[in-house]
Amino acid sequence: MRKLFLAVAAAALVLAPVATTAQSPMVIKFSHVVANDTPKGKGALKFKELAEKYTDGKVKVEVYPNSTLYKDKEEIEALQLGSVHMLAPSTSKFAPLGVKEFEALDLPWLFKDEDTYANAMKGTIGKWLLQKLEAKGISGLAFWDNGFHMVSANRPLRKPSDFEGLKFRISGSKVADQYLRLAGAIPQIMAFSEVYQALQTGVVDGCENTASNYLTQKFHEVQKDITVSYHAHLQYAVIVNSKFWAGLPANIRGQLEKAMAEATDYTNSIARQENMDALAEIKKSGKTTLHYLTDDERKAWQTAMQPTYKWAKGRVGQEVLDFLAKELDVKMN
């Protein structure tokens, strides 16, 4: 029934934007699962502003934050069917489509810092990955940064053994599932929109996310301890329905590509500062205790999670691992 509903909606939504008149702008529905005041949320609003400006009002971008249109489990199917035109999902969401290479970006301790990540996504790694989506009827436009993950629970997480037996929310990445299991946790897939209540009620014991998401979703209010571990990176791919995108008038598509390029620069430029400000705000709130790993503690985490790299060969494939090893100068086993 759900697929039928999406398919019926698709006919109107995919075709309608192409037929533009001076009185009726084409509408682009941009859906995402986080708040407007996160880096991704601000990026979506910046794209809306620029797209409407550069097309002189011929395009209207409707931004739907906080899963108001679709939960993260549903949104890619909705994009493929044409029920929504543009998304910015976390890159682990592509694995169910058979494009598992993106999950390699979730490997723990893969990027040594933000600059390393940014250069990789702007360069050959980013381009190579986005091309993998074309066969699925999806066009990748950009990567948006959201920074490095922290972890939280109602007890300090300083040693791998501290994770033992904790139910940990994950977005669906099998790589994240693996490295958390290696630490002793019990990963559970859950929609982003459900995490706050699950933490509040004890359905799950902890989660991992960036500082900006912890603050805007108020996760820090229902978790007694947060470890500023920065053990893995969270990034989004801005994607569109390929049929819809190709059907746009060339001049309109060109202006939208310009708007996306500028919105991407804006989003990625603010992400680092947004996370720093969010972390300071979390600390200021006094509602949770922040923990910072010592060098020895960080090494213990790295040692515990290192087998993820060997395991990942069967999940994401040797090709992407070899590519990342070469481009990032990291060891894969």
C-alpha cells in the first residue's frame, strides 16, 4: 500500500516541475531528517535561497526538515519513485540499494582530521562514489559535511569494555554495527526521528552522532555522559532523482547547479564551527558530562575496532578499500 501511494504521488510530482509558466514556478521538494539549525538544515535553506534567486523565481524550493515528509528509512525509495525530488541522506543509506561502497566512509579512524575528509570528498574519492549511484536512477550533486561522531550513554565510555551490553542506536551502517559490536555494544537500527524518545525511555542506552545533532535534537538532555571520541565521520550526499534532473530545462539546471555549488561551500564551511559551538553549548548546559580520551584510551579504541577493516572487505568490496588506502594512505588490515 505504501509503495502504491508513493507511485501515485510520483506521477504528479516528477512531471509537474518541468511545466513552468510565469505564474507558476516549478517546485522542488527537498526532504531531510535533521533540524533547520544544523549544518545540513542550514545548507538546505541556503540552497533554497540561492536557487530561487538565480532562477528569478522560476523555481520554488520547499524544504521539509525533521522527517516531516518521510522517515529516513523511506526517503530514498520516495526519491526513486519521484515522490520527492532532492534528499541529503547519510551515505550509509545507499547500501540497501546495492551501492555498499559508500559504507567504507564509515570505517573508524579513517580520516585523520577535517581537512583530510574535505580533500577526499572534493577529489577523486567523492567523484568515484557519486558515479556509483547513476545506475540506481539517482544523481549525486555534492557531499555535505557534518563532522566527527561522539558517543553517549548514561555511564562514561572511556574504554572499549565500557560499551559491554549497551543497546546502541545506529542509522543502519553495517560498518558502524561491526565496530560497535567489537567494542561490546548491541547495535540497533532506528530512524533518526525516534532517537530522542528511545534514549529518554531506555529503549536504547546510547548513540553516536555529531555535536550539532546532539544539541539540536537535545540528545544531551537524556544522556548523562558524552565521550568526545571523534572516532568516525558523518557525511551526507545531496542527491536528486535522475529523471527529474535530466528533464529540467538546461538553463534552469545550470542555475541550480550554481546554487548547489555555493550552498555546498557554505554548508561545509560552517560545519566545523557549528560543531565547536554546539559542543561549547552542551558543556555550558551542565546537563551531561563530557569526557575526552587520553592517548592510551584512544589507542585502545583503535585496537579494538581495527578488525572492522578486514571484515569490511566482504561488505563493501576490495575495490573501494584499495582506492581509499591509496588516496588516504591508510592501512586496511
